Amino acid sequence: MSEARTLPGFREFYPEDRAVIGHIFDVWRQACRRHGFREWEPPVLEPLELFTEKSGEEIVRQLFNFEDKGGRKVSLRPEMTPSLARMVGAKANGMPKPIRWFAIGENYRYEKPQKGRLRAFYQLNADLLGEAGPAADAEIIALCAECLLGFGLKQSDFRIRLSDRTLWFRFLARLGVPEDRAGLALAVVDKLERGSPAELLTAMTAALAGLDADPAAVLQGSREFAAARSFDDLARLASGDTAMEARLAEWKQLLDALAAMGFAECVAVDLTIVRGLAYYTGFVFEAFETGGEARALAGGGRYDALVKKLGGPDLPAVGFGMGDVTLRDLLELRGLMPAYADGPDFYALILGEDARKAALEDVAALRRAGFRVEYNLRDGKFGKLAQAAESAGAKYGVIYGGEEVARGVAKIRSFADRREGEVPRSDLVPALRAVLEEGIDAVSP
């Protein structure tokens, strides 16, 4: 039998790896709950048409799709937004607005594995539905920033690059591109930073086929518009255009709200961000690490038409997704990822069978009080037990020997500096709670 291996693009998590991913989930959940978002979860397997309805048949080549035993065409989910739109749409009329939901789950895409991109990856999705104004966009962008800051990153470690498909549509209309063709033109704009001039002109010519608009002029105008890097730049470009100036009033509301919440440093105007998916309808944004490889960390925007397209009511929506793969790479690069984030709070070192009964009584009481506690299942010498406790990731040990049990006390040991304190067994729960909050100085030496 050949050696069994993990499939390409999939990961296996040993306990220390699972602890790290659990740490990422914890920070995400804390940020979302602080913003009033509620957790939901969609099925892993969905009807194939749910994804083709949103993204078109071309997405099928990126899916793990098949026909199940009932003859249904199904797919592992590549993302959660279509499921969100369906689930919210089914009950939206009876829900208080705005709806604030978040989900953390594994998604699957059949594409070539590469650095920062795998076939199976975890992603946070956070969405706010039922509010059309820029206050909702500001709330979502603020949450995106908080999800990154929660790991100890600074605002200088990332940039949230902000753009606007609505403003682009109004600008393209000024160049003679009607709204029903603007999406095709934006698909070309999306390649401005990586396409050659000849390739871009060919693509723009195809996008504008049959129109009076000059592809070269539209392409040049788009380059100049995409070069805007501040609100003042936008105001200058929009000057005299009533539709664009009206939209900039909403830009000002958004930027003012983000500045008031303290995120002015990490938000930047960047009209090269247009988000290739056609269902985006307004403000769009992507978060990138600064320095290094400038990899994308998150992305999102407004998608006001999707819920209705998938059979629900006409419900405005804005949201973002953040994956774990590039985020973990960045945290490790910055030294912000715990080496092992899931050790016990305390490790009980039981020295001899005459101390075991008392120690097990205390272990059970501590666990019922909410502490994570391990202990040695077999007797051993102190040095080896202390080594086992540190290997398990414990910061503190609770030592039980025959002498301590006879006196009704337990010793508390800090593995970081080898200092010890002593507490009555009757006060163990409050004493250890204080140790976790204040350190070993919380108990008497």
C-alpha cells in the first residue's frame, strides 16, 4: 500500500496548529460580537445553481461539484455569500433591520494551490443587511479593521484601499459608456495594474463593441481617474458633474465616520480597486499588508441586488470576507502568532499516591469552576513532571505532595521564573483566578 498523503491544497491540523487557527477564530468572534454581529452557519454542500446563479457558469471550473446519489447537481461551497442571501431572504420580512450576521467556515475552490491560496481555507464573513446608507459601509470597514487590529497589528501594518463602483459607473457614463456596459469596462479597469497597454486596449475595444465611445479615450480617462488618491482628487475630477458630486457627498459621510472612529490612518482612496465580481454595486474595498509582498488580507463591498436576485426581497447589503491563510503568514512574519495557544491554565503535579486523592478532588473542583487543568496520570519525579507540564503549555503548576496535603495547602509555581507561592486548598479557586489575572505575585511566597 502506498503512503497516504493529504490531498493537494488541503491541510491537516495537529493540536498545536489547531490551537493557532482557534486563536484566529477567537479574535474574529470577539471583534464581530463587540460590533453586535450574530453568528450563523450555512451548509457545506449546496445546490450547484446557487453559485452559478450568482457568478455565472464560468465559476463551475473552480468548484468541487458533482452529482449526488439522488441525481442532484451539488457543490462544496466556494464562499458563503450566496447562502447568506438565500437564508436571509427566506426570513427577511420578519427580521428587525439592520441585520448583522457573521460566519466562520471552511470553503473549497478547485484551483492551483500556491502561496497564500489553497483549495480548502477558512474564512470570516461579516455582513450588514437592510441599510442602504454609507453608515453601514463605515461599520463594515471599521469591523474589518478591528478584526486585524485584534491580533496586535498596527494601523501602519495594513491599508484598506477604498473604491466605488457607483462612482466609476457615473464617470464612465461621462465618457459615453452606458450602465449596461460599464461592468465590462470595469473588468478591464480591474487589470490596469497588471495588463500590458496592447492587451488592455484590445480588451476595452471588445467591451465597448458597438458603442460610439472611443476605447483608447475611455482607457486613458480610466487611467487618470484611477490615479486619484484622496478625496480632494475625487472632488477635482467630479467638479461640474452633478451625479458624481452627489455621490461624493456620500463619500464624505463614509470617510468622516471612519475618521471619527479612529481609522483614518489605515483607510486610503484607491480607485484601482473595483472587485471583479459583477454583483458589487457601490463602495468596494480590499485590505492589504503594507511592506513585504503587499498581499491581500480581506475584501468586500456593497451588493444591494444579490438577495433579490436569489429569490428574496429587495434588501441592501454590504459585507467582507477575510481568509486565514495570508493572515496567518502576516502574523507569523510580525511575531504576533502564539506558538501554542491552547495549553492548560494549570498543571497539577501530584507527588505520590498519598496526595492523589486530595489533588483529584481539587482538579475536579477547578474544572467545574471553569479552569483548564491537566495532571500527571502516573507518579513521577518532580523534574520530569515539571517538564511535562511546560511541554503541555501550562504557565503555572499546582504542586501536591504529602506534606502540603497534610497541612491543607497547595503550592503554586510559575514556570516562567520558577517562583512559588502557597495557598490554602479551601481558597484555591479564588487564588488561582487571581494568579491568572495578576501573576504569581497574587499568592504569598
